[in-house]
Amino acid sequence: MKVILGIDIGGSATKIVGLGADGRPISMLRINAEDPVTALFGSLGNFLVSNHLELTDVARVVLTGVGATFVEGDIFGIPTEQVDEFSAIGTGGLALSGQETGVVVSMGTGTAFLHVTREGEVRHLCGSGIGGGTLSGLCRKLVGMERFGQVKKLALEGDLDHVDLTIQSIYRSIPPTLDPHMTAANFGDLAEDATPADLAAGVINLVLQAIGTMSVLACRSCGADTVILTGSLTTLDQAGPNFRSFGRLYGLRYIIPENATFATAIGAALCSLRSKGLE
């Protein structure tokens, strides 16, 4: 069996995906490591062992992400190439969502907004420093936690009424176009006795709503009406409800596809597969 390995070396995590000749994922793996070289070789070795593969089973390694620039030449004698991150994000987002066009949002350490057309053109609309890194840094200072899994679990116990100012709190008569439960100001009504769980929930809400607002502006800039969300933040329990609210308010469709965390790695492998096939 020959496979193509797509590897997304990010700022805080590395994702690796193996694709078969039909372009379908065989297996996926995530490794947390800040050093890109350590992350690359650790994820590759782990993937091969976990899937009972030999180096000879790998037709090609395709790298993308910020850490890919640290790697030169072939890996272990396997033909190795690089795909630019924006092409990988756009290709992976469309493939996983089944859409022909749309704004693909990659929510990683920071956030990137891309418009992908029916012709397959990927255009970088804008980027933001607000993302998973923001979530980690603020929670480290506010609640003494930075690990994503811990923050996710803690925030589920939080109450946003102890943190955020809502529309219904400031309007006597709420305009019909607004949801009374929408946030008017993140951390705008912070209670003195707010718990760590409340603070964690507030930070998650701030990050997701900032990304949601930027996604609306991104759509307005290119005439799109569909937003495809990818990256680790899609696994937050609050992601679906938050983006559905944006969809209702602005008349947009938000899609969180299955395996959205691995969209960039999948996109890198697909770019190579479509250009060269499975050699």
C-alpha cells in the first residue's frame, strides 16, 4: 500500500494525515511539540508505527505550515515537497465541507481568512492574531491554565452572565434585528466574584466572537455567503452555538466539517495528489 503523508507543522501542534490513491484519509494523528523538527520526526515515526507502515510504504511526504520552512531536502530518503499554507487550508477546507466555494477560516494559533473560488483559486483575505494562542495566553494569566484540554473542560462550568455585558442589559427596547442574549461587550460586566470557570468561558467567548465578526467582514469583502471553519478551535463546545448565532444574524451559513482540525494537512496532501497522482 502506497500513501501520501500530509504534515501540517503549526506553531504549537503538528498534524499528520495519510491519504490513499483515492484521496481518502487512511489515518490522522496530532502531536504537541513546539520545536518544528522534533514535531515532524516525532509525528512521522508515531504515524508509521501506529499504522504498521514501513518507510517504503510512503510515496511522498508533503509539508505545510509555519514549521515547514525549517525543513530542507528529503526526509529519510522519501521524496519530500512543500505546499504553501494558504493553498493547503483552502483545498482542505473545501474538500472536507463538500463545498465548491466559500470563505475558509483556519483557527490555529492565530486565524487566517481565505476565499476559495469555484475555479480553485485561493485568495488570502486577511489574518488576525486572535486565535488559540490568545486563548492559551489569557487563560494562563487569568486562571492559571493554558493547556487546551484543561481550559475546554473548565469553561463548561462557567457562566457568561458573570463576565459579559449582553444586549438585553443595555437596551430598554431591543431592536428586532438583535438577539437579546448577544454580547454587547466582552468582559463588560465582570463580577467581582467571577470564578476561574467564568473567566475561562469569557475568554473562549471573546476569541470565538472576534473570529465570527471578522468572518462576516471577510464574506462581505468577497461576496461569499458560506464560511467553512477549520482548526483546533472547532472542537470547542461553544463553537457551534456561537457561529450559528452569527449565521442567523447575518444570513450566512457556517460549516464545521468532520476532521476540521486536520484540514490543512489533508489539503497539503490533496494538492500534491491532484498535481502528481500517487506515484
